[in-house]
Amino acid sequence: MTTIHTIMQASPVIPVLVLNNPETAVHVARALVDGGLRTLEITLRTPEAFDAISAIKSAVPGAYVGAGTVNTVEQLQQCENLNVDFMVSPGLHSPLAEAALASGIPYLPGIATASEALTALNMGLDALKFFPAVPAGGVNLLKALNGPYEQLRFCPTGGINAGNYQQFLELSNVTCVGGSWVAPADLIRKNAWSEITGLAAAASN
């Protein structure tokens, strides 16, 4: 079975996408995969998000298609119905995390403090989203967490961009980063798929 670590290792950058049209979603996903970014997080921030996930899973082979902003057990159950490849939450909520673990779907919950990291570790979660990465302390906090929690691996998200993502990827406890700069909303609106592919290619190297 594919693990969350395998999914995180598939792309150095996980595009965090807000999509409201399934047809457009397929174009965005293909552009990103063509650029070398196979792991895609579709946030549940629009009514069409689940339709977008379904469309991408059907039309873009080779992609790991995940649901982001999973905040409730009800959303988790919808993710199960769609057979998503992974799920991401912005925070750590024990009932939700327990349900995610029981589902068997690779899961990446968010943490921002040492206490939350300890809670996650004791639940059997060793891959975590660090969110909001830059406001919460950025590279320096992740370096500090590596002392007591060297077994944890992180995907920093929040404030990550083309100018700072490499600083995070250089850390030994960071497997990948999440960000929206590789598929910005203005390029999606313009159907600028080749430009998105170029941004993905630059980020995947």
C-alpha cells in the first residue's frame, strides 16, 4: 500500500490548489504533472472540489490526487467514497486523526507547535504538515523541532514561495513543501497551461 511518505517523496513541491471547475482542474493537473509535480492537493474550499478530484483521478494517470482542508469526519467519508490518494488537514484534531488512521488513507495533519508534534507522534503519525509554516516560525522552528523529534518528517505549507522553498527543502526533516505559486490563480484564469508547466518544471528540479 502507498504510504504518506511515498506520496510526499514523489514531488519536492505539492501544489495546493483551489479549483472550482472540473474541466479546468484537469488542465491544471496535466500541466503540473507534465512539469514533474505528481502530488496534487485539491483543497475542499469550493463546492466543486470533490468533482474536481474525481475528474483529475479519471483523466490524469500517474498523479497522486489528494484532498486538502479536510476538517470534518464527514469530509473524510466523502474522501473515502472518492478513493482519494491522500488527505491533508490544516490542524490536528484527535477524533479526525483517529478516523483517518482507521480509514487507511494516507494522512497528513497540520501542526504548528512542539506540543502538537508530540500529540501526533503518540498517535502514530510521523509525517506532518507544518502550517502556517512561515508565520509559525519557519526554518528556525523546524530546525528546533528536529532535536526532540528527529523521526518526524514535515511538509511546510503557508508562506512558501519561489524565493524561500529551497531553504525548507534543505532541512533534514523536510521531505517536501506545499505552495500555490506553481499554479497561481491568474494563470489558471488565463488558461496559461504552458506557463504552469514551466513553473512546475522549475520547482521539480
